[in-house]
Amino acid sequence: MAPTLLAIVKADLKTAKSLVRSSDKFQKHQAAYFTQQAIEKTIKYVLLRETGSQPWGHDISRLIMTAQGKGLEIPEEIIKNAAVYTSWEVVTRYYPTAVIRRDSISKAIRITEQWQKSIR
């Protein structure tokens, strides 16, 4: 299951990268959504690989606490922005007036890609 989850993360990041440059606000929102999904699934991948179990849920802060409780490292930038990234899971789908900065999405994509490469 873990290699499959990592493949899904790669697909999420690829999709996010293709959408983040769009001038269409809703496509940009989808980029944020897929980035949030990639972050969430990367934490779950690390937990599954290292502990054999995978928690349920979308709250990145909670997932980080679980991972840290198991002695696993999470990038500082992910920890610092966990609440923002978590919000993208809902805001992007149900609140079309929300403002999500393109540079914030792009930075999260870069950090997640770097993190993913380091955990292989």
C-alpha cells in the first residue's frame, strides 16, 4: 500500500503544478486542494512505512502530532503552515470567494516535492 500511496502523492503534485499557474481562480483552488492532499498523504505514507499503521482524517496538524509522537520528522514549513494547508481541503471545494495566494501554493508544492524525494 505504501508505494501506491506515494504514487498518488506524485500524481497529486503533478496535477497541482499544472493548475497553479491557471488564471482561472477555481483551477487555482484545485491546485491548493491537490497540494493539501499531497501533504496529507505524504504524512500518512511516512506513518504507514515507519509504523505499519495509517491514521484517518484530513487535519494536517493532528497528523503531524501523530507522526512526531512516533519520532518522525516533518518539514518545519509544513508544521508552521499546517492549519492553512488543512483549510485548503474544505475552502477550495465549498467557499469559492476564499483567497488563496498562488505563491503560497507554489511554495507548498516545492516543499512537499523536496520532502517526498528525501523520504524515498
